[in-house]
Amino acid sequence: VRHGAMLAFKYITAFICGQDIHRDQLQILNNIWNDIPTYAIKGLKDNSDDVRGVSAQALSHFVQESGHESNENNYARGENTKKIIRNCTETLWKAMKEVNNTSSCVLDLITLFSRVISADCHLALESIGVYNISKSRH
């Protein structure tokens, strides 16, 4: 069930990101759209590599979609990306440390991590405790 639900989320995000559609036009999906990152982050904690992989794929669509579109909603999407980065990076880091090198989800986790780092390197590194943005500015 967990894997199937994550696949549904992945396909919803892929569909919306691949179309020339504004999320606002898809009223029925708005509530689902806002909840997907929360469930996908929980999926990164799952013991199943398949669930972890699909969760990372769903989040990758969010980070890619939020960071690369330029339209009137870009600021809101940028803020959404920062929120997702803030909420998922520590969990993602733990998942990458725990997973076996030959696991089926390694590529998905690393792809998500690379997108997170590309979107906001300082925030991502601060989220895992490697970098403190407030100390570096003084």
C-alpha cells in the first residue's frame, strides 16, 4: 500500500510538472499537492527501498518544478522549495547513510540530494548541521 500510494504521488507530480498547467487550475488536486511533500518525506524513513526510492522521485519533481519554472507563481514556488529542503534534507541524509550501496533506491536518493543542493546549497547543508549560515555572515 505504501509503495502504491507513493507511486500515485510521483505520477501526480510528474503529470503536473510535465504539463503547461498551473496548479491553481487543478482545484481538485490542490490539497493533495500540498500534502505530497509531507508524505514523501515520511516515505524516506520507510524500511522498504522501493518506498524510499519513489518518495525521493516524488520530492525530486517538487524541487525541480519549484526551482526551474519562471512565472507569476515563481516566488511562492521558491518558498515552497525552501520549506521542502528545510524539512527533507536531514531525513534524506539519514536515508543515504543507512541505505546499502547496492540498493535499488541509491540513485533516487542521490538525485534528490543533488537537486536539493543545487536549489539551495547553504540551506541544505545547514539542515544537516554541516554549515551554519548565521555564523558565516559575521
